[in-house]
Amino acid sequence: PLLGSKRLASMPDRITNTINIVGSDEPVCRPTVINMYDGDLSTLKKWWSAWEKFMFDTELTIEMADGEVTDPVYKMLQPIKKSKYPDITKEEEAVSLPLQTMC
């Protein structure tokens, strides 16, 4: 099966592309050329540094059904379930969170 049908790339994009945060009218954008990110992504080194900092070092406060939560961005990722996306293997389902940070 194709990577797209496993949702290992599209799911983290959906969750982290633009994030609405508490106390701001402007969303926070993941460092990528496909959204409104306004930082310098002119080299691979600059992009990787910005992406790594965003995913693992940036804590954001978001509104959840049960109140506000402040976490690093990577903690917003959700497991990908084989029951919903049958092309993902059981092994990939078990490690879907770390796989999403690599795709």
C-alpha cells in the first residue's frame, strides 16, 4: 500500500499545519512552504532547525473539550488506528506516533 493510504504523512500535516492557540487571533504555523509560516526556510538546514524546534521544543496552549492544555507540538499527534485506516500494518499502528514525526 501507498504511504498516503496509511496517513503517516497526512495525519501529522492535518494536526500541525496551522494551530489555533489560546489568546491569539493568529494561528501558529508549522515551518513549511505550504502554509503561512513567515520564517526563513531558504536552506534545508534552516528549515530542519525550525521544524525540529517547532515539533519538540515549542509548547502551545490549545483549547480542548475539557479545558486548556499546554504541550509541545509533537504531543498533539494522535495514534493512527488500523481499524480506521486498514492499509496501516499492526506494527506501524504500534509505532504510529514516532513514525508520524519522521514522515
